[in-house]
Amino acid sequence: MIKPSMRSELVSYPIRDIVVEAKRLEKQGIKMAYLNIGDPAPFGFRPPKHVTDAVIEAARQNYSAYAPSEGDPELRKEIAKCEGVGEGDVFVTAGLSEGIDFLFQALVDPGRNILLPLPAYPLYSTKQRLSYGPLDFYGCDENYEPNIDDLRKKISPYTRAILVINPNNPTGKVYSRKTLEKIVDVAGEYKLPIIADDAYEHIILDESDYVNMRKIHKDVPIVSGNSLSKNFIYPGARVGYVAFHGNWGEEIKDAMQRLCNQRLSVNWEMQRGYIAALRGPMDHVKAFNAELRKRRDVLMRRVGEIEGLHVVKPGGAFYAFVKVESNRWKSDWEFARALLKKGVVVVPGSGFGPVGNIYFRMVFLPSVEQLNGAFDKIEEMMKGK
């Protein structure tokens, strides 16, 4: 029997890993409510028409050759305008996921690491393990605001950068301007760059002091990552980018270019769609956020009614990180598997880092009716039925 490589065993992605178990139970006749993946499409949300029209038109125009490795020049120009950088600072990737992969390959040698927030989107943890460096997190308070004192303590001689995910995945937390400015100050003090994951920058659900890191980073180098997936409701397009701000030097950008070269190119038609997205109206954001607020209202009401559950109100994105305040389950995976048998798929909180206690991440993208149905099952389980 051929064994997998040791490197492959470092890979995990609990957001989809749990689906394998859910599908087994579905074959036994249990109907599943999938609250695990942040994909708006299964719940009836669609990309703006001007974006999909541009993709269709690009296919008609026969964009059949390889695109430039670093991205469509016209798209890079539009991204550069949005980001306030030069076109040479922008690299188009196959979704932000590939951009994250390339950043780790360009920045992190074995024994080095990027300091991650706790909790953090699990792709970052996997890429850190694959880089053979220490997996370190900086903590947050009970409201999921980053703990600046802990951030400072976790910085070591092996730290290559600080990651900020705002709005946060998995908590939906929108960080305050004051907190972000403190992170910038710490990064400047230790001469560290910041990786700003901006994948949900337009999905802001409340009046808040949301500010993008590109607006306040001073002279601290940052790299901003974004995509067509969430802000334009088009995750299947698989187009994203990273944009370098400040004094990174040419060596890092040369490394990014070479990483782009070795994977050839990104789908050209979808890049044309991204151009239309950046040039076109943003009316869809207002409508999308309004629908998400309705669903968040259901989430907050139902969690508040169920004894043993607690959640901090999400201010952005479409995730909730729910705490289970009960001793009935020994681990978050035990809880999630018990919930699978009820027909509800969530992601165990430990998939987002060593959070302690029992948490689960869920999306609140489903309709009000679907959410209430899922919470009915969660409530039954919490009551021991």
C-alpha cells in the first residue's frame, strides 16, 4: 500500500472535512442543514449582473490564451487604483486562498512564522504547519477584540509578519480603529509587516468605526488580500489578489512573481469579471447586508433563548462563533458530531485554533425559515432530547 507523504498529513481544513462525515449520514437518510461553509450561492444569493455579464462577454471574445502570470494588466490597474499602490505592487491569484499560499511561501522559512489571531481562518494554520514553523497565536478578549499585550508577548525573533483578519473569520468581529492603530504601532516598533485579510471589507452590518488597514498603516509595510468571492458574492470565480503597500523591497515581489509564473495564470474570463466588479456599482452590497441583518437577528434571538449557548454579536461577514456552556460534551468535535446526527452541520471551534472550551462556527446565510429549523434541532440537543 502506498502511504501519503508526511507533508500531506499536515493539511487539514475542518470547514470541509466535516462534510465527509455529514455525507455518510445523509446516505443513511438524515437530511442535513449545511451551516459550515461561507458560500452565499446555495442560499439564493447571486453575483451582480454586470459582473456575470462581463464574464460571458469575455468568453464570447475568446480569451483562450494564457493570461499574464501576474494577472490581466487592466485588472491590475483597477486594483492598484482601489488600493492606492502601483500596478507592479499587485498580483492576481486564484482566489485569496492562493494569495495566502504564495505569501507563506515567499515569507516563511522553516522555523519562522506569521503570528495569527486567535481564532483564525484555518487555512493560515495549515500553511504555517506546511512551512515547518511554530504555530503561534495572539489572543483576544471576551468580545473578540485583539489583546495588544498578548500580541506584544507573542512576537519573537522568528516572527515574520502579523496577520489581521477584519472583519474576522470565524467571529464576525469588526475591529475598532483604536485596536488597529495599536497593532500598527506594535508592528512598527518591532519592524514587522502586516498581512491584512480584507476578504469581507464591504460586509459590514452595523454603524461602526470600521477602517481598512490600508488607510492607517503609516510607514508599516502591509499586504492587503482580497477577492471576488465574498464582497461580490462570487466564490466560484476563484479570483483574488494581494497588493503590497509601503517599503517591501523588490525581493519579496520578485518571489511573488516567480510563484505566479510557476502556476502559469488565473482564469482570464473571471479576471474580466473582476474588472467589471471594481468599475461597476456597489448596490448589491446594501441589499446583501440588509438580508444578512435579518438573519443575524434570528441568530441572536435563538441563541439567547437556548440555555447553554452564548454568542458575541457579529458586526461583519456572515459567521457566528458560538460558545457551548455545558459539560455534556468532552470536546467540540463530540458536540459537532452529535449535532450531525440531528441533521445540522457546523464547524468545531478548535479548527480555528486552540480556543479552549467548546465553540462552533456557523454561517447565518440561510433563510429565516432554514435558520429557525436548524436552531430547533440545536435546541432539542441542548435540552437532551
